[in-house]
Amino acid sequence: MAREKRAEAAPTVAGQIREWMSYYRMFFIIIVSFNAVGIGFTLAHRWGQGRRSVATYALVNILVALLARNEIFLRVLYTVLLFLFQRWPPRWFRDAIATFLLHVGGFHSGFGISGTLWVVTATIEFFRQGPALMHPAVLAFSVVAGVLLLAVCASAMPMVRNNHHNVFENVHRLAGWTGLAILWILVCLANSWSVPEHRFIGSRITNDPDIYLALAVTICIFLPWTTVRKVPVKAEVLSSSVVALRFRDGYRSGLFGRISRHPLKENHAFGIASMSPSSGEHCMYVVGQGDFTRGLIADPPSHLWTRQYKFVGLPYMCSFYRSGLYVCTGSAIGVALSIFLQRDPRSRWHLLWVSSNIEKTYGTTALKDLRESYAVDEEKAAFEHAVTIWDTRQKGRPQLMKLIPELVERHNVEVVFATSNPQGTAEIVRGCAKRGIPCFGPVWDS
């Protein structure tokens, strides 16, 4: 499987430290450290509440970790924050919200690791109590649960995730689902076991919060999967490396969709381009970089599996700002395109699109849609004023850190959004930071 270019390290040690200590990692470190203190006191038997509620703390951490990755919860969170804070607060406040939303993955990994450590702690405490106080089945299943969750965490390590993404995805999903089943068994057994009577009493289960936390965890995991459907798709191969996938139904701007040839594995996310929520069609532009995406070009599908409920990402936050510059490279235009097709009259954005053979590859699709959307607009929003096209086949590679500041100054924008490969995005964000230009790009969990 081909991998995208990862971002190169900053040229100075100070820059490397500053970039490594991202908000994502700060969230992670704070969350894990806080939980580690509680785990330490629990294992040292210096915190009675920790010993009594060790399983509850494990489930709470796992629940928050899942919420931080739940597509439905995150879309609600984005929508509420956007409704409350779009455009009117000071820019630093809006920047802080955007930073938090982009790095919310730190909550997922931080609470996920912490939840796993609490499960291991619970297992240790169960064995300390021994068969006299804890049923042997609880001891056995607690070990299995700990092993499965440790496997999930190990598969998410950057080395595994970046180099063996399919392994990460399969282990994360299958071991996670199996671990959930084991957690249910544990919750039911541990909370129904009566030490004085030395038997299981089912009515005891509902007296403990663990059963309700387990239910919430289950809903968080499976609710997005209830929207999975097999849908028809029209695949249009635009070049040897790009394919446009057209689906039914229009969507609002700023959304992403997941597609797969199989309902339970290899889900890949791409930006959604749609003329309007009522247009009846949306499109994904896919570049062939891995086995799955190259297969879409070599063997265009007639049907794909997708989740009907789409999730949010970077472009959803465009309405936080009064004005901005969106920088896209190649097929990443699919991520930002709907922002310019469904323009918000209260939010003025300029597009810088850098790619090779733009007219030849996208002339009848993305570029055509862009031009037509501006053709019916007022003169001040003419295509030439709102869109900068840089065809590298004709002009060569641009000096982005010269071009971007020029466009920022010329169009007097508040912020820059960048969507490219990891290396390209990091270089743009780093270059803008040096020049004091607020810039945001997607964060790859690592």
C-alpha cells in the first residue's frame, strides 16, 4: 500500500520541539497524566474510591474516547459551536475553537489509553481480591478484555498505523468489537456476583452505573454503523491517477463521506463536493495513491458501501471567519469545492488551487462547476477575483510561501486553510506561522 509523504521535521531543534508539542499531544499528555495519578493511588491502596469504582472509571474513559471520534457527536459539537461563535467573537477566540476542534483526536487517544490502563488496573485489583471475593469467570474475562484493548492501542501506534494501515483498521475494529462484548460480560458478571451468597443475582446489575455506561459505549460504537448502505455510484476516470465518484443526494458544504467495497473494512474518507443540499448529487475526487484508491481507477465500481450520515472536518469551519484563503493541491479540491459552490454571503473566501493539468483533468468536472457557479453571480464575486488557478504543468511549482502572503494581503483575509498531503500541509502551516499568518490544516493522528 502506497503511503503519502509525511511531513519533514522543522529545520531547528526549537521548531521541532514546538511542532512536536502540538495541542493534540498536550491534550493526550494531560489526560493520561491525570488518570495515571489516580491509577497510581488506586494500585497503592491509598484511594478507596478508586478501588471501589475502578471499572466505572475505565468505562467513563472509554466512553469519552469514543465520543471524541463519534461522527454524529462531533457533527453536533461543530454545529453548536458554529451557531454560537461564527464570525462575531475576536479572531483569537475563533482560532482557539478551531484549534480545539482540529486536535480533538488527542482526547480520543488520551482517554482511550487511560481507559485501557484502568481496565488493566481493574484486572490487577480483581486478582488481588482472588477467587474468594471474585468469581473465576470475572478474572478470566478481565484478562481477555485487557489483552484486546492493549492490542487496539498497539495497532494505533504511529509506526503501525502509518506503515500498515489495514492492520490498524482491522485490529482497531474487530478487537474493539470483541472487547466490547467482553466488557458486557464483565459488567454483568462482576455486578451480579454476590459474595455473601456466593451466587449471581441478576437484579443487582441495574443498581450499578456500569451497565448504563456500557450501554452508552455500545450506542457510541454502533450508531454510525446503522447508516451504512450500499449505493450506486457513477465513476468517471479523469486521468491515470484521478477518478470522480458521483453519488445521489446533495449535502451542505464542509462534509466528508466514507466509502468501501466491503461494509465492514477498508473505510476511506473523502471530501464531498455538492452544488447544494437539494442538488440531488454529490461527488468525491479520489487520487490513486494506495491499493484501494488505485483499484477505483483500474476497476471503477458501480456500487459502493457508504455511511449516509456524513461527518465534518476542516472546511466546515469556514463560516467561523469573515474571510479566508483556502489552499488546495491536486484532488484535494474535492474537500474545499463545496465551500465555493455554496458560498456563504457573510463569509468571503478566496481559493488557491495548485495542481497539474487542471484544465485537462478537471475541465469538465470541478473546474466547470466552479466557473458555472460564479457565472450567475454578481460582478464583484467574479471567478477571476475569487479563484487563483496555478497549473504546475504550465507554470512550474509555485513558491507557495511567496504566493500565499501576497494573496492574503491582496484579498485582506483573516485566516488560511490548507488541504494537501501531510508534508505539503505541514510546510504551508509552518511557513504561515513564521509570517504571523493564522493557518489551519487537517491533523493526522500520530
